[in-house]
Amino acid sequence: MSTLIDHLVTRIRAHRCYHHPLFDHWVQSRPDWQVIGAFFHHMQCTCSASRPGWSFDEGLEQIGAETDTLRAIVASEENHGPHLATMTAFLMNRAARQTICSDVYDQDAVETVMRDCSVKYFGAFPGYDRATGRLKQDRRVSMVYGRRKRTDRESTYRNIGTLIATEIIASGHVFPGELRCLFESGYYGAKRDDPEMEYLFEHAGQDGAEAWHAEKAIAATAKVLDASNEPLIREGAQEILDALAEMWDLLDATLLIPDLADAAA
């Protein structure tokens, strides 16, 4: 009989979010530079929402759980916003075959271009905030991570579920998908020693940050998971998986599937 942690990990990996086709559609459609900018603008929104630990430490301490894992994961994600912007600028320049971002290390300038790309595709969508470039789907994801501001028992167990689901999805789906799209496809002529691609290669692969995050998150969750809190932890995992799947459905349908149809025509 499988243990509770095995069952939880299996449930996460069975969610449609873990098998979402958007990265396959990327490889097939070879999106233009504006699609790249818009896509990574919203990935940046998700990443920035997932980084703060807020009061999660305090909540973990109140239920007698270890806090080292969260602290380590949060610390390892610090300053990755600039790296993601640099990679996106590099990719936009390569896809456009001209200079879109003259200084790929100017985070503010690059993120302005990324937000402008988002406005082009999503500006007319209901609930879109032009000032931040955020959709209502972005805000839903942010609200799930924002629960880390709460320290009550139920919120803390849900936060544990959200953490383990995030790390399993990132390690098993997001970064393998990005590696396939951005490097293995050969579309952008990227090399492993390109400094502009540091974000991808620091995170992806068996020795990357995300594999380490997932391993540590699973181990930490296993120490607190029992029959009494399993429903709450499962609900926290389900909540972020559903929110991410909704976001990716929209990105896929708006950015990648139209290009896929054009490529097939």
C-alpha cells in the first residue's frame, strides 16, 4: 500500500497541469518575439508571486514543523527576477533577428517591453490591469501564494500543499518544458555557456535548483503529513494546480495555438 506522501505526489503528477500541452505547442508553433515577451511576462508574474515566504515560517513553527526547507527554497530564488528578464530579452532578440532590447541586463526596460507585449495580446481581456499587465488569472495565482501571510493551522497546511505542488510542477513540467522549447529546439541558437541563459540552466535538469526544491519539499511534507491534515494539504495543492492550469489554458489558447494553426496552414 502506498504511503500518504506517495499518494499525494501521484495525485499532483496526475493533474492536467503537470501534463499541460503548452510547451509542446511552443515547439510546434515557433512563436514570434512578441509572443515570447507576453508569455514570459505572465510567467514572471507567477514566479514573483511564489517567491515571498511572508509568515509561512511562523505558521510552520506553530504546528511544530521544520522551517529550514522553506527558508532554503526562498533564499535560492532571490534575485532570479533579473535573470528571467535577461533570458527573455535574449530570446526576443534572437527570435526577432534584430535588437528589441538593447541592454538585456536592464531589468526595468526589458520588463516594460514584456508588459507591452502582454498588453498587445491581453489588453482587451476582462479584468486586465494595464498598469501591471496582470490578468485576473495572474491575480488568482497570486492570491493562493498570498495565503502565506496567514499563520492559522488550516492555512499553514494548505500552504504546505501549495509548496509541494509548485515544486513538483516546476521540476517535472515547467523547466523540462522550457528546456525543450528554448534550448533543445535549436530555434534560438542558445548554448549552455551563454550567460543570458543562466536562469534556465540554473533551474533545469536533474542537478538544477528545481529538482533540489522538489526533493526537499517532498521530504519536508512527508514529515508532517498524516491522516488528520492530509485533506488540507491536498486542497492547498489542488488550489495552485487549478490556478496554474487556468493561466496556462489562457496563454496557450491566446499565444500558441493561433501560431500553431498558422504553421499548419
